[in-house]
Amino acid sequence: MPKAKDDKKIEAIFGATLKLVLKDGFSGLRMSDVAKEARIATGTLYIYFRDKHELINELYLSLKKKSIDSYVDPADMNLPIKKAFDTVWKKYFLNTLQNPEETAFIEQYYRSPFLKVKVKEEAYQLLTPIYQLLERGKKEQLIKHVDNDLLIAQISGPIAEIVRMHQAGGLRVNDSIMKDALQLAWDSVKK
Amino acid sequence: MPKAKDDKKIEAIFGATLKLVLKDGFSGLRMSDVAKEARIATGTLYIYFRDKHELINELYLSLKKKSIDSYVDPADMNLPIKKAFDTVWKKYFLNTLQNPEETAFIEQYYRSPFLKVKVKEEAYQLLTPIYQLLERGKKEQLIKHVDNDLLIAQISGPIAEIVRMHQAGGLRVNDSIMKDALQLAWDSVKK
DNA sequence: AATTTAAATGAATATTTGTTCATTTAAAAG
DNA sequence: CTTTTAAATGAACAAATATTCATTTAAATT
């Protein structure tokens, strides 16, 4: 047998791609730079990924799955509504804050010529438990009877914006800011 | 005298650039395609803009100014707080909804290697009246005493997200959705 | 130890794409 | 009507960058 493909190499390639996207944006992503950053030869990239499109789509899927895993825990969904809301909100906030590269990558992916609708929809399936939680909140008269996507937008939108400001250096996030942000979010969706 | 530079041509170039960015994302923007879309020769582009960087930065500035002009009207700032909030919110919402290309362009600009910090800061100066309005709301005990940027994030974040969903086809915006969204936003920031 | 197989290499190649420039066109002035 | 001037053209050029491939390397099997 020959030497086997290395899983750690895939991680290195993903990591390198992420780092470069954060630094220079999506438009500046070069395969040769990815290879150099991952400490492999350019040609090796093409052993692991057919081409740039496949690399980018695979990375998107990997990031999206990891991200959703970090804040969608089926166990949380049975907590009392407010408790569940706080828990998921905090996990989502911290994940977004601590993985800004992933968020930046995902945002840019949506606007890029690399996006494959099927790949995107595959990832969104994983959000079902969140929608179910909102439905339960409405039944228990704790959450406003408005469109679920509107509620989602109201919760995720500000978090994205806050993290963007934090990254740009305009707003320094700390416990106090986080507490305020959670309060604003809950006041918004609560009945 | 020779034939004069054509202002309409600049508009055509800006329009073409916007359209292509909306279609293929920032990474896919090609100068030759911009020229074709604007129905001019490639070389003509370089009479109006030194290079791709200048084209993109000039377009950003033009879009940002037009956008801010559409929702920051000094006259609105003297209305009673809730009235001013509703007015500015609606203008901002409609502007974002009706000019998704501009929003898409601006978002991608921030993550691109084309961004010039000075150009970005120049545009942000124009938001001062909004911050002043929030300060007055706090003094009058109508708006929560939390960080202004947090309030801004809470208002602009969901709008960006809603329009993104609308564009992607997931959420259809209508008067009822808009009314709900405004209510959610106000409940969030009101004292 | 010899052999086999696939990973790994990175220089070479192919392609894409930003920019230039010799030439043409059209508007205004004399 | 001729001359002048700058816009407009688009093929040619230059640079950047994705991909390939002949060759080497290392792991596993015999």
C-alpha cells in the first residue's frame, strides 16, 4: 500500500483557506497561497479537492455544520422557553464572536459565484430544531405570533452586526454589552 | 473642442458594475464584462476610472452617499422620538429593500481587498444625526440607556437579514411583515 | 529487500483577466 | 471646410493565477 491520504492535511487546507479569506477577502483567494499557507505543494491541493469550486463548497459545508452543532443542541430544546432562548442565544453569540473567520467566509460565500444552492439548502436543514422551539414559544404565549423568519432575522441580524462592529474595532464586546444585547433581543421577540 | 465626457456614461458604468456584482459576486467582477454591460469599449473604462480599484471605491462612495441621503433627513430629527424612529426606520427599510444591489455591493466591499479605510470613514461621518437622535431618545427616557452602536446594530441588523431572506426567496416582504418588523424593532430599543 | 501503489512535489503550462496603445471618430473652433 | 482635440475603440499585451504532469517519495505488502 502507498501512504494514505492525511485527514490532518484537509484540516490544514481548510484552515489556510479560512485564514486567507479573513485577511484578503474572497476575491483575493489564490490556490498557490492556500498551498503555501497549508505547507503543502500546489499540486497536492488537487489530490484532495478537484478544483477551487470544490474546495470552497466543501469548506462551507464543514464550517456550517460545525457552527450549527455548536449552538443547536437537541437537549436545550426541552428547557422552558426563556431558559432555552437564553441558552441558544448565548451559544450562538459566542460562536459568532469567537469564529469571525467562519462568519466572514459564509457571508461571502452567499454572494459568490461559487455558491451551490443544493449545498446551501443541505446546511439549512439542520436549523429545524430552532424553528420548532419558536413554534412552542408561540403556543405557550411567550413569543409574538409573527413569521418565524422575522423572529430569526431579529435574533441573528443584530448578532452579526455587533460582531462586525467588534471586528472593525468600533464596539468592544464584554459581558455587559452581551447582557444588554440579550435583553434587547428578548424584548424584541417576547409577547 | 473634442466631444465631451459623458455623465450618463459614468452612470452606465456604475450600473453595470452593480448589476454584475449582484449576479456573480465581487470575486467574479471583470472589467471587460463591465464594459460590455455598459455598452462601451474596455479601453473607455480607463478614461473614466484609473483602474479597477478606483472604479470600485468611487462606486462605493456614490452608493453610500445616495443611500444615507435617502434615510437621513435633518428635518426628521426634530420630530417626537417615536415618530422620528418610525420615519427613519421605514425609509431605511424601504431603501434597503429597493436597492439590494447597493447593499450587496457595500457588504462585499467591506470584506474586499479594495476597501480604503479613509473612504469608508468619510461615508460614516454622514450618520451623525442618527446618533444624535438616539441620544435625545435616552434623555427623554424613551430609549434604553445602552451603547449607541448596540442600538444601531439592533435596528439595522434585522433589516439587512430580512432583505437577504427576501432576496433569497425565503421570506416575502409585504406591508404586514413590515409592520411586524417595525414593532419588533421598537419593542427592542424602547425603555 | 524488492516491489507496488498512491501521495506529494513544484516547475511548466494554460487560461483568465487587468491594462495599454495605435488608430478612429466626433464635436467644436477658426 | 479644415483643423484641432479629446473621447472612443478593441485588438494586443502583460500579469496574475488555476491547473496539470513528469518525477520523486514513503508506506505497506510480498
